[in-house]
Amino acid sequence: MLLPLTLEALLKIALLIAGLMTAAAYFVLLERWIAAWVQDRLGPNRVGVPLTKIRLFGLGQPIADGVKFLFKAEFTPGHVDKFIYFLAPMSIFAAAILVFAVIPFGSALPPNIFPASWGVGEPIQLVAAPGIDVGMIYVFAVGSIAVYGVVLGGWASNNKYSFLGGLRSGAQLISYELPLGLGILGVVLASGSLRLETIISQQAQSGAWNCFLQPLGFLVFAVASFAEAGRLPFDLPEAEQELVGGYHTEYSGIKLMMYLVAEFLHMITASFLIAILFLGGWHFWGLTDGGGPDGNTVTWVVAVLRIIVLLAKVMAMILFFMVVRWSWPRFRYDQLMDIGWKVMIPWGLANLIAVAVWVEYGDRIAHSLGLPPLLCMGLCGFVILLLGWYVATKADPTLNDNRPRRRLISPDRHVEKIEV
Amino acid sequence: MPTIIIDNREFEIPGGVKLNCIQAAKLAGVEIPHYCWHPGLSVVGSCRMCLVEVGSKDAKTGKIAMQPKLVPACNQTAVEGTVIVTNSEKVARTRAMVEEDLLLRHPIDCPICDKAGECSLQDYHFAHGQDQRRADLQPFTSRRRDIGDVSLFVDRCILCSRCVRFAKEISGTSELMVAGRGTHEEIDVVENHPLHNNLSGNVVDLCPVGALADKDFLYRQRVWFLRRHKGICTGCATGCSIWIEENQDRIHRLKPRENPHVNQWWMCNEGRYGYPHVHSDKRIVHPIRHQRAEGFNPSAECETNAAFSGNSSRGDKPLGSLSHEILDWTDLPTELNQVLRSSKHLGAILSPFLAVEEAYLLCKMLRGIDKNAMLALGPIPVVGEDEHFPKGFTVRAEKCPNRRGVENVLTHFTGKIVPYGNFLKSVEKGEIRGVWVAGGYKNDWIDEPTAKTFESVELLIVQDLFPSPLSERASFLLPVAAFVEIDGSYVNHADRLQTVPQAIRPPLGVRSAGSLLWEMSGRKGLYDAQAVLREAAHEILYFSAAAGGVPEAGIDLKSNLLAGMGKIEDSSKIQQA
Amino acid sequence: MNANDKRIRWVKEPALGMAGKSYLLLFVQGLATTLKHLVSRKKTVQSPEERHEIPDPIIYRGVHRLNRDEQGRVKCVACFLCATACPAHCIDIVAAESPWPDREKYPQSFTIDELRCIYCGLCEEACPVDAIELTSLYDLSGKSREEMIFDKQKLLSIYDQTKDAEPTRTERLKGEGGGGKAE
Ligand code: SF4
Ligand code: SF4
Ligand code: FES
């Protein structure tokens, strides 16, 4: 019993890490392709099978990149704080991988993958550490370590641009953790569980994904995950145009690669969480229905279908991330903070309150209106979304008078009255 | 205090001095363009660039009466009630016309002209000239003529005659003349009488355009790349105030800096062209330790000279019986301190090329180690006779910048000046075991027999610019910074103390004597010459006037000399005796 | 210019309407533009198999050349104006008296660090005698940094190589009947 369990866990971990690493590498390629296409270019299309002239649309590029990173001169500037300088990329990379321990990448596999004699009677859950009751909290706890990687990297580099990047992102990551949490709280409150598997199976059972029931929460969570992943339009930690490379300016070689991979992993994590929490996880109407929500009686066909559905959703999210990058300019720092504190947090709170009220009185309200409860909840959700959006638009908290302070600049005695 | 009116504004100008309208306007912040007038030369009023409207205000009635014609400002004394108008349409038109006339015959070869960038013709043309050329002229290249010490670009000349007046009035040699008449006028020299005197370089500074050019600066650099720093010429005891013009730590030219108390507007050719030793590749550029072996015979080691200077390779290399080791500055101050302390009877030779601060630090440090240390003034280089020029400019025979300063530091510490000869005798007698020689001479200052005297000395520390017979015998050979590379003060023959900042960085491996001594005497932080001078001023009566800082034109220390009368001796008399 | 200068006209930011403030419309607009380009025809030229077509070689800013005068000598008069104008500080000139009787000053050595150059063309603008010009050669490469520091010989040879395809500015002005900048 112990052997197959260990084997099972090890297999899943191996699969995850191999999958994630490959995925991260190929997402870099995808990112570059999309960047190129959006700019009417072709993108990397040369590197194919090594040592041959076969090009394969440039699919060999990630391998070449990886090899390059490994063999590049690893330069450690003389002025850095050595210990922290080495620690920072490792911590951010480790944290980014660790998160995946509780993230399901499918539903379950039927038990007959092992010989019957081994006596494994239960379906195999497609998550590295199944049955963790505080999965959500774990994700949060481990995910927050990323802030250390960034801040420590910026500090240890002993370079003003790195330091600015580190500080900025410290403030940014901490600020956006609040709306992120508020977005999740709505879901947790509605489903009554912190286990990601449970959250999926509930959505699968009802057939109503959380994004339909809590659109405002979905919005808050999605925006906050962009900020947490440090993706445009919230990429202030790096902001090449202003900070050279932000907190990883002084890094090179394999350490730089750890940072870059960790960044991609954050994006993948964010996509997984969005797909799981709000887009129904592996569920798709009519496709994945057989086999029960917990996958107890799952068949091979359904099991594979569920994996495909989940990964397709994740993929779609990632594509969205990448396209967004080329659609918006970066926010100014004050705008970033304004959006976080003056828009996202109120929205998150509004959504949370609405969900709380619904959980308490929802059935009665729906009953009195004579509508199916889920439909009713969805309608309420959209009404709140529109209301919230309207209020935010009216209040316009990001508006700033950013004309230069003329009075301050002028050393002149004859300052004319400045009419605004 | 006369009151004058310039461009409708009233100004008070200082009374008691005769100012012309250009000077008066300058005090009021109004610039009147001019070519031919120069404060140091007689007025000819020939260029007509300074034409302005002039009038006078009747003191009683307050009525202003203007003269009908424009008047050259250079030839008009500003007195009470003088009215000057520089911004009228009439003046502007005249200036534009003068400019146009000058440019009619001027080769517009600014791209290859060394004056471009600091040329009055260019500047005034931008400020006052017409914006369009009315005559159809093609730019051409100027004729060039060798007239002696400087080059003459004949066609660039605007005939302000400053150079001619200079040669007549200041240098008194009258080599230059205006030849020809009308549009054929040119500057020239009489055949076989080229421009050749010790002040001839000044005509290049006087020339408002690029007609006269330094031969050593010709085509070397564009002037806008040069940065100028205040400096003092160390060529002779006059101590002219100069500008050191440098680009990327390389001096390209020296120019006189106006100082009414020292050199007015001039400097001699010797000083002007006397900086190349700073960039000589013969300079000592590493601190070196020599191990003296038994039976050492330095004259056989002459070829090792190269090893002392810049082109030696790093690392230990025994050369014959003499092994030398290139040292690192980091531990050197401590090591020197140790060896000085362990050798009982100390002595030092201070060259008159040392700055006041360096001399003070050295004496203070050695006297701190051995309170009877014998401190002597090094040999004073004297070449020929003082050279006097008609208007008072003098090139001194004493070819060092700071005899008075070093002398007074020494007198303070030793009571009376120990003549160099006496010092040598003591060395010979073996009374001195450790000698510090603070050199800094520009050329050979010690001969083989004298240097031999020092062979008996156990510890010989030599600081110098160039290898000499003495440096071969040194236990420690230390490079020093040249005059442009240090912060420091010099006292000239007339007891005027001037302080200047560092102009360029010394070559790699060279450290200024001041900063080494600063560290050796246990002071914290970076070398601060001003602090040292302040300290010296508080301690030594002679320098006390410098306690509150030194103005740009320097400070006269003579008054203190009178106060401390009787204490100070003049070594030149002792040495002659 | 002072912030109080009378000549400065302060313009107010255009106010966003409701649609703009709500961000939604702009969001859709931006995304639509991105998506349109995502699928549009690509403009990449597949160098080196295909060659980039330079529309007007005269105004193109590629590798420099040093022009020759009518007698085949370097036209540059070593005025340092290009070196002064160069924002990348990549031009290094050593001037000297010229060996020719009809010219005063010439560049004894003239080097451009092509790796440091940002191909802004300011040197070409600055030159009073049209001696330095940027050609349309763009694909220069070398095996070492030293190789990419072009000396006078190399720069002159680029002139020899390109002079037929790209006439110098002086020649072009002559052709137009205008007076060229003279030396
Ligand atoms: S193109 Fe610009 S950067 Fe290059 S050499 Fe000319 S001035 Fe310098
Ligand atoms: S600007 Fe022209 S003439 Fe002047 S140095 Fe440069 S290339 Fe030579
Ligand atoms: S300066 Fe007065 S006429 Fe020349």
C-alpha cells in the first residue's frame, strides 16, 4: 500500500515539474510569438532540431535559450550582498513551484492504472498533495513568499534601479494581495470549503461557474492576479524603460533564468486559480458529466476529457494574459495604487457582502421572487457588477491633477497668479 | 562716486580711477563689443566696434545733451553725468556694418581655425552681425606666414594692431608692424628680424581672431573640448597666475590669468610652453623599494634607470646587485613611519618646488618623530639674470615657485635656515642616519659626486618627479605629483601667497606628497590642503594672513613679515655668503 | 525656459467622457487593435535570404563613409565638428597639418567605433564640408570589437564602394544647380 502511494506521489511530482518547466519554456516562445505577431513580425522561427537545418517553426528556440542561460557567464557583481543575492532567486523559484502541490490539474484517474494485485481501490486524484483542507490558504501562504524573492533581490543587488524595482513591487504585491483575498473569500464563502477540489466539484455539480454567480468577484480576482503576477499593465517591478530591469537588473545566467521562470510560473498559477475558482475547473457542460463530481466512478475517457478541458481553460487565460500585455500601457505608480486601494478593495468588499447576504437569505429571496436560486444569484451578481462599475466610473478615483506644480519650480519673485 | 547713465539706468562707478566707457559699462553689466582696445595697451580706437552714443547730463538743469556722432567707447572716459546708449537702433546698425566690413575680407575657414569657439569675430557676429551676407563671397583658406615664435594667418587678421602695440609697449622689442596701406594692410615682420622675445606668446592671447597661433597648440585640440582650471606657473619666482587648459587629464596649453598684483595679463614663453615635463614618460610612476647589496656601485647600474620610470614592468626583479620592488600605496605609509621611527637621527631636504602645505606637513611629521631632525632647504635653481620688460613685467632668474614659502616653514621649525652645504657636511660626517629628500625638481638638480655623499646614509627616502643620481641610491623612491596635479599654495618672490586647486589627476600610481604625508601623520579622511594651510597660518606668524582663506588674486604676506621682523632670514644671502 | 514663461501655453488634459472613464470601451478598443494585428499580414523581411529594400539610400542612416575630394584625398578637414556633435562620443580624430600645399589641416587618423555609434546621423549634419556621410550599408559585422572600429582607410574604402550608387551631397547639389557648401 505504501509503495504504490509513494510511487503515485513521486510520479505526480515528476510529471508536474517536468510539465511546468517545459510549459514555462514554451510559454516564453509563445509570448515571443504573440509579441511578434501583434507587432506584425514573424517572431522566432529559425531554431529547430539542433545540428540540422530543420526549422520546425522555431520550436527548438526554448532549448537553445535554456542552454544559453546555463552556459552564460554567471557574473556576480562585486558590490552585492552575496548571501541574499543567491537566496533571492532560489526563494522565488521554490515558492512558485511549491504552490502547485495543491493545484489540481484534472479531476481523477480511474484506479485501474495499477495492477489489481496492488490493491489500490481508489481513483487517483490529479493533484500532487490531495486532500489538503486548507489548500487555498496554502496557496496564499506560499505565494506570498514571492514578495521576498523580489524585495530581497532588489536589496541585495545594491543598485538603485534594482532597489526601486524591489520597493515598488513590494508595495504593489502587498497592496494587491488584499483584493486577491477578497475575490477568493467570496468563492470560499459560497462553497464553504478551502479545498480547491471541492470548489471545482461544487461548480461541476451545479453547472453554474462562479464567474456567472459572482462576476464582480471574478473581475477583482482577475485584475489582482495580473498585478500579483507582475504582468502588464501592472509590470512596475520591472518596467524596463524606467528601471533597466527592475529587481533583476544585476542578475545573469541561471539566476536570472530562475527569476524569469518564476515569473512565468506565477502567470500559470494565476491562470490555474482563475480557471479553478471561477471558470469551473475541469467542468464543461455535457462533456465531463459522467463519473461523478469527485471522480469516484470516472472512466478513462471522461478523465482525459476533464484534463483537456481544464488545460484548455488555463491556456485560454494565458493567451489572454499575453494579448493584454500588448494592448495596454503601464499604469503610473499612483494610478496603480489608486486602482488597488480605491477601486479593487471596495469592489471586493461589495462582492463579499453580497455573497454573504445571499448565503444567508438567498433561498428565501429566490423563493419569494419565484425564480430558480442560481439564476437569481447570477442576476444579482450582474446587477452588483454594473452598480459597482458605475460608482467607480462616477467617482473616478484615479483622476489626478498632474500638471506641473508651477509655483514650486519658479525661483522668480514676480510669480504671476496661476489660474487653474 | 560719479554717477553715469547707461541705457536709461543710473549707476555709480568707483571714483578715483580713470575708467573708459567700456569698463564703466562692464561694471554695470553691459557689454560693449570691442576689438582693438585692451586694458593693458594704449588706446588707438581703430576698430570702430565699440561705437556708442555718448552724451552728458548737466548737473544743474538735469538736461541731457547727446553728441551728434557715435563715439568710440574705448576712448571716452566715463565721468560724472556721462550718458551712454548701447542699445539704440543706430548703434546696432553700426555694429552690424563693422562686422560686415570685417567679414568681407575674412576667410570663413572656421572649421580649421584654432580660434573657433573663443573667437571674438564669431561671437560678435552672432550677437551683432547681419544675418545675411550681401556680397557674394566664397570662403577661402588663409595665407600663413612664419613670423618667428608664432604663426601668422595673414588673411584672418582684422588689423586691431593689439599685437603691434604689445611688441612696442610691453615687450619693448617692436618686431611687429603693419605693412601696406588700405586694403593691403597686413601684419608683418622685417626680414631677418622675426618675432622673438620671452613674452611673444602673449600676442596669441591678445589676437581677438585666429590670426596669431601658438605653434605648439596648432591643430592639437578644439578649444571647446578644453576645461580651464586656476593655476600658478612654477617656472620662476614671479609665480604668474595662469589658466591650465586641459582635456581628459592632458594639458594642452597654459594661458595667463589676470592678476593685477602679479602678472597683470601676461606670462612669459618659458612658463607658457614649460609644461611638457608633466606628461613626460620619464617620470617616476611607482613607489619603489631598493635593497642595497654589498659592493654596490650605482654607476654600473645606470641602464637600470629605465626601471624606475613608467616603462618598468611590475613585480620583483633583481637587477645586478640592486634589487627593486614596486610597492603598493596601501601599506606604504605605515612602513615608512616604521622605518623613520627606527632610524634615530633624521634629516630632510625640502626643495623650493614643494607647496607650503607639503613643506609644513613634512616638517611637522619629521619633527614629531625626531625633535632635533635637521631640516634644510634644497638647492635653488638660478639661471642667468632677472629679465625686466618696459612696463614692469619681470621673468626671475630664480627658477622655482616657492622659496619664500618653504623658507618660512623651515624657519618656524628650525629657528634658522640650515644651508644645503651644511646639511651635506652633516651627512658626510654621519650625523644623520635617515634622510627624507622631498624633491620635485623639473630637471637635474644633483650631480653624481653630491649624490655619492648620501651613500653612507642608512635610510634614504627620495620623492621626486624624475630619476636622478640620488634616486638610484634611495632605499625608498616615491613618485610625486607635478604642480598641476596638486592642491596647494606657493609664495612668490614678493611674499604673495596664492592657492590653487588640482587641475588634472596625476598619472596612475602617483600620489601627491601632501596626501601621503597627511596619511602618515595620522590624519583622517582625504587630504585637505586648505585645512593644512589654515593650521599653518595659525601656527606660523608669517602665514597668519591666510587663516581666513585666500582670495583669487592671492594674499600679501609682507605685513606679517614686518610684524615678525628679525625672525626671518633670507637664505639667498646665506647661500651666497 | 522658466515654467512661468509667457510663451508657454498650458493645455488642459482633454476630459474623458463616461465611456472613457468606465474604461470598458477603451479596453475593448485596445484589445480589438491588438487582435487585428495578431492576424494581419507580417512585414518581416527574412534576412539573409531576402534583402531589405531601402526606399531612399540617400537619407538612409547606415555605416559611415569618408568622402574624397576631386584629387582623391580625404575630404575631411579635421574640424572635429562631427566628434563634437556625436552624442555617443564614438568619433576619434587626430588632426595634423596637411602634407598638401593647398590645404591646411587634415585628419591624421580618423576612427569611428561603429559599435558605439547609434546611427543618429548628427555627424553628417554637422560636417561643414560634407566629408562624412552615412551610407545605406546596414549589415556590417565583425569577429571582434577591434574590427568594428573603422579607421580612415576603411571609411575611405566604403566611399569607393558606394560612391556610384550614392552620390555625395556636394555632387547632388551640383546636379540641382545649387551651390554646395564649399571647403
Ligand atoms: S551617426 Fe550619430 S552616433 Fe554615429 S558617429 Fe555619427 S553622430 Fe556619432
Ligand atoms: S565634421 Fe566633417 S570635416 Fe569636420 S572632422 Fe568631421 S568629417 Fe571631418
Ligand atoms: S575698441 Fe574702440 S575702436 Fe576698437
